[in-house]
Amino acid sequence: MTVRHVCPLCEATCGLELTLDGDRVVSVRGDADDVFSKGFVCPKGVAIGDLHHDPARLRAPLVRVDGELREATWDEAFDRIREGLRTVIGESGPNAVALYLGNPNSHNVTSTFYLPALVRALATRYRFSASTVDQMPQQVALGLMYGTELSVPVPDIDRTDLFVVIGGNPLVSNGSLMTVPDMPGRVRALRARGGRMIVVDPVRTRTAAAADEHLAIRPGTDVLLLAAMVNVLFAEGLVTMGAAEPWVRQEEVFRVGELLSAFTPEAVSDPTGLSASAIVTLAREVATAESAAVYGRMGTSTSALNVAGEPTSFGTLASWLIALLNLLTGNLDRPGGVMFPLPPAGGPTTFGEPGRGRGVRIPGSQRTRVRGLPSALGEFPVAALAEEIDTPDPDTGERVRALITVAGNPVVSTPDADRLELALGELDLLICLDAYVTETSRHADVILPAPSPLARDHYDVVFASLAVRNTARWSPAVFPLGETERDEGETLLRLAAIAASVVNGVPEPTVEQMDDLVAFEVARRVGDPAELLAAVAPRRGVPRLLDLSLRGGPYADLDLAALEAAPAGVDLGPLTARMPEVLRTPTGRIEVFPEPIVDEIARLVDALPRVSVPDLALVGRRQLRTNNSWLRTLPRLAGGSSRATLQVHPDDAERAGVGAKAVAVLTSDSGSVEVVVEVTDAVRPGVVCLPHGWSQADAWTADATRGPNVNVLTPATGMDPLSGTAVLNAVPVTLTAR
Ligand SMILES: Nc1nc2c(c(=O)[nH]1)N[C@H]1C(S)=C(S)[C@@H](COP(=O)(O)OP(=O)(O)OC[C@H]3O[C@@H](n4cnc5c(=O)[nH]c(N)nc54)[C@H](O)[C@@H]3O)O[C@H]1N2
Ligand SMILES: Nc1nc2c(c(=O)[nH]1)N[C@H]1C(S)=C(S)[C@@H](COP(=O)(O)OP(=O)(O)OC[C@H]3O[C@@H](n4cnc5c(=O)[nH]c(N)nc54)[C@H](O)[C@@H]3O)O[C@H]1N2
Ligand code: SF4
Ligand SMILES: [Mo]
């Protein structure tokens, strides 16, 4: 028997076709009929059966007894959690509990709908997520300009004439903040129709190698390159606003030109390592192409400019400059440029009054206790998590005493990892909702198991706001839950009910009551709740919430029944122009030059004469057969091409006296790890490259899947001031033979 299911393992959202034999997955391939992915699949998707059958995947709760994690019943686990939260919140209040939300939540429709209930019930200001080691600068920059945290114009890759990739490797990552199944095929098609791809990356990645042109920039200096490119647009009279013109204030545009005047191609040539003429040419190409899409990713949001020897992030400024390049060249909201998707189940850009909204406020209203760091879009920088645990207030003793992680592994994925791991030992309570015993969850008091992705319904609520084509696909669960497993929605609602009861001193609501409450909220957001709720009866759980969202969404006649009748998905066509209804700014205009950006430009002007070039700068890489910190242990993914080697340029290897396969020591201001050297000229001189997601812990890793934890080396300082996002790339390091 074969069944279809959309892969929830990365942002590409490929349709899978699974061949089953009873309760076993026999084989997996790309679903050729899928309206979006048309048969594309990668090694991780093919391994989804391994994930489902993985004996190491948790099937029952684990509770710590006499120092050991032991299997327990759900009631025992929830009793322990109830008791722990009562103590911590009773003695120290809700802000003594922190929450960390990891990456897989955005791929999980259950979390999308039910996590907000837990967040609200906990009522803590200590909210952290993987966003501040990832895309938050882009969300902040675009949110300020267009009004919401998901106002992301994505490259119209299927129609563009020029695709400029800055600090992204979509042929390996399969795209991010750009949901694009079959990136390799789409790049081939781009070139076949005479389009071009230019990649700016210190490493000759797979994407760079496939490009028409590769500019091997010095890490961290993109913000200078981008400022110079915008400068060229003004200097050469290349600014044209196109369709966006009526929604832009000319005086703001003029002011941008003035404030960036210091960043001439000549002034940034030295630090970026690119010739002034290459910078001018790139800017002209973007401005004069029939259509162009400039796209930045991890290398622009999590990289650091080294200023007087200190790595310092300008992530939001760089992200704003990328948005500006698209806007000022007339490429916003036009085919082949960057466009706003129209998500079928709705999203921040479809909710509320069209064309106007509350906008986003940066900095946020909260401050961390220890360093006084501001919140952004409702959360704190995760680089500040460890200190909020391990540094009690000298007078009051106040600190974070309990941590709840949902689908996250911060010990491997966040900066200054050694300190965080030690800090976890100082918690009074650690609760992890995870599929595995990990480097993080092995310290837990309670681990609540997340079920297999094949045992849950799937629909991409979040990624529909980022997709290069509008589609809608519904994947019902392939398998039932195992005997001791529970639906993650139920688990989240139970946690929310416990939190609500402990925080407010009220009786604990039932999961059914919580579910009804969530359904009412979802219905109220998009229409008349009574009418909508009646229409979707008797559905409950995720199907009810999704049906409500689709019915209240932007496509007439699209409901869950329509998706159920179309197992390969419903194609809603290429992206279409959405200006101005997509805007949610208070003015109803594009905020070309948001106030917080002014200070950031001043900071960059100030930094320019003090930019330093580290002898050796560390950058990261993603690998086809790993997914952040997990999946690399599955039989089909372990081994092969994914090895956690340190890539070193031959000149730097010689200088350090290390040869190929040598074990060497890599040291930064934050820590030191042992690495295995791979000598290659794929990295530019002065740059070394190590993947993230690996660790030496024996938590869940067989020997072959161990490697250095790169985040032992990344700093918990130098974060992007506006978004709180950490520095993960362009970290100064030294390499020595062991
Ligand atoms: N140095 C460096 N560090 C980085 C990066 C980098 O490029 N360089 N990248 C950063 C980025 S972009 C990201 S997104 C973060 C990721 O950071 P995290 O989200 O903290 O880490 P993941 O490795 O994605 O961990 C996901 C965890 O969720 C569990 N899990 C999987 N599916 C489910 C599920 O359905 N439910 C539940 N409850 N749990 C589940 C897995 O077992 C795993 O333990 O790492 C960041 N860290
Ligand atoms: N196979 C696989 N796919 C994944 C993941 C995975 O772990 N494995 N993770 C997923 C997640 S959570 C995310 S967020 C996405 C990320 O998707 P991408 O951002 O496309 O992936 P990265 O490999 O981090 O690409 C960042 C690139 O930036 C370059 N770089 C580093 N520093 C700089 C710099 O200062 N300037 C410039 N110009 N470039 C720089 C790096 O060399 C690298 O090629 O991938 C997703 N897809
Ligand atoms: S590219 Fe991403 S969505 Fe597609 S099969 Fe691979 S992991 Fe799954
Ligand atoms: Mo990510």
C-alpha cells in the first residue's frame, strides 16, 4: 500500500510517497503527483521511515528517579511537573520559569496551533527560541518595514532573471525563509531560460559552485557590501521604485541615500575583500536586470563584523539593506522580483484590516535581568539564557529556576554551549518535550515524548507564508499513535492547563476545555466564531482548527474537505501582487527607513574605520544528511558525505602546521574543541568552516556520528542589538596542531 505525506523535516515541504507493509515503512520516494514538489526528495525525506522506526525515539515519558531517567506513566510525569511548577512558581513567581522553543515547532501544525496556549498560560517574560540563532534579524527588519513578523517577500524564483544569494546555501539547506521544493531543479530552470545566479559566500558551497558567479566575501562584511550597493544605486541614479512607489515617502528614500554616503565601493573594498568594480557591477546588475531577487540567509543574519577585534552583529541592518535593494530597484511585489505569498490558512499578513495594522515595535517592552537586553517580537536573546539561570540577583536571589524546552536542543544549537550545559545543572526543574534523549534533555527531570511525524496530521501553516508558490496540502497521520504515546497537542494543552492552574490558583481545566478555548480564539480571529464553529462541527483537534483557518482564510471555497478530496494537494498558482493590502504598518505605507535603523547606521559609520580582519574566522555549514542537531544518527543518514570536519585552506593549514585528517585544536574566546582537519581551497584563505549540530556527548550518538560542538566556540556577546540574534559566523579563532 502507498500513502502520501508531506515531509515536515525542512522548509522545502516535499510531498512523499510511502510504501507500507502493515505497520512498517518499506520505502519512501518523492511524490511525483505532488502539486508543489513534483517528485523531489532529499536523503532526509527518504529516511523518515528510519525516524519512525528508530528504537532510540522515545515512546513513553521519562522521569528522573534517584538521579536516573526512568520510564514512567503520563500521570506520573504530569504529577512531577505539577509539583515542580507549584514549588518554583509558588516561591519565585512565573518569571522564574523560562521557555525555549526549538526549530521543529515551525514544521509542526500541532505546535503552531497549541503552543500559544502554553506560552500564555505560563505568563513568563522569559521566552526564548531558536529564532535568535537564526532568522530574527530578517523578521525584525521586514516587520518594521511591512508590519508583521511574517511580512517576508520571497524570491519569485520561477520567474526571476537574476537570483542573488548572499550567505545562503539553498542547494544543501533546500531553502529557508523561502519554501522551495526542488531548489536544484529550479536553479537549472532559471539558467535554462537565460537567467543568472550570483552567490556571495566565503565558501565555495554547492550553491556557489552551481552559480554563474561567486564572490568570496570576507565573512561578516556583507553589511558593508550591501550598504555600498545601495550607495551605488543612488550615486548612479539607478533608484526606481516600481509598483511600490505610491506607498513610499520620497523624503525617507532621500535620507537613506544621504546617510549611506560614506559607504562607497572603495571604502568597503578592503574589509570585504571584493574589488570596488565588482561591487559596482553587482549593484548595476541588480538594478538593470529585467527582474531580480536579492536573498540573504544565515550568512547575513548570524554573522559578525569584527570591530576592533570584537565580533559584532549588524544582522538587522544587513537584512534591511537586502530588503532595500529589492525595493529601490523596483523588484518588490513584481513577478521575478520578491513577492508576498498568500497563505491559504491565513497568517499575520492576512489577519485584520487589509493594508494597515499595529506594526511591530522594536525594541520590545521587556528587558533581561542580568544584561538588560531588550526583547524583540516577544522574546529574549537565547544567548542570554545561561546567565539568567546561573547569575542570581545578589540581593533577592532572583533567577530562572525552571526551564521548559519544546522541540529544541539549546546545548548544541546556542552560543557558549558549555556554559549553558553547566547552567542546566543549576535548575530546580527541567522539562523537555522532545522525541529523543539529547544533549539537552538528558539533564531533564521529565522528558515528555513527542510522537513520530508519521503519527500526526500535517499541514504547513507557517511555511505557506514563505512559499514561492501558493499551494495547500493536507496529510493525515499515516500511523496511529503507539500504546504509550500521546498526541503532542494533548501534551501541550495538558501542560498549559497545569500552568494556568498553578499561575492563577484555579482548578485545572480539562484538555477538552482547553481545545474548545483554542478553537474559539482561532475562529474569532478570522470571522464570526459561532457561525464558523457550527460549520466545522463535529471536527475537533487540529482538523477543526485548520478547517476554521481555511474557511476564514483568503481563498473562497477552500476548506478541509476540499483538501481531503485532493491528496496530492491544491495548486493555487504563482505568487501574485499583494501591495498594498499586505501591509500592516500603522501608517498604511512601507516604512522605508524605520527609526531604529537610524541608530544602526550610525553604529556602522562609527565602526567602519575600526573594522578588523581576524587571522582566522570561523563560519558554519549545513550538510545534506543532518538536520541541525538531530537525524544524523539514523541508519540511512549516518556516515556518507556528512562529516564534521574543519575545512581549512591549504595556506592556513600550512601556517598552522596541520595536515589533512590531522586532529587539531580550534580555540576562540569562548572555548576550545578538537577538530579533524580537511584541507580544501573551497574556503577562502583566512576562513575555516565547521558544521553545527554535532557533539561529543554519548547521549544519543553512536561513535560515527560524534563531532565537535561548534557552539562551544561561539560567543554569547556581540548580538545584533535590535533582534538579539547571536553571532554564529565570522568568529575569530586560532588553529593549532595537537
Ligand atoms: N553555530 C551554529 N549554531 C546554530 C546554527 C548555525 O548555523 N550555526 N543554526 C541555528 C538554527 S538556523 C537553528 S533553527 C537552530 C536549531 O536549534 P534547536 O531548535 O534548538 O535544535 P534542533 O537541532 O533543531 O533540535 C530539535 C529538537 O527537537 C526534537 N524534535 C524533533 N521533532 C520534534 C517534534 O515534532 N516535537 C518535539 N517536541 N520535538 C521534536 C529533536 O529530537 C531535537 O532534539 O540551531 C541554530 N544553531
Ligand atoms: N540538510 C540540512 N538542511 C537544512 C538544515 C540542516 O541542518 N541540514 N537546517 C535548516 C535550517 S534550521 C535553516 S535556518 C536553513 C538555513 O539555510 P541556509 O542559510 O541556506 O544554510 P547555511 O548552510 O547555514 O548557509 C549559510 C551560508 O552562509 C555562508 N556564510 C557564513 N558566514 C557568512 C558571511 O559572513 N557572509 C556571507 N555572505 N556568507 C556567509 C556559509 O558559508 C553558508 O554557505 O537550512 C535548513 N535546511
Ligand atoms: S528537502 Fe526537506 S522537505 Fe524535502 S524531503 Fe528533504 S527534508 Fe524533506
Ligand atoms: Mo533554522
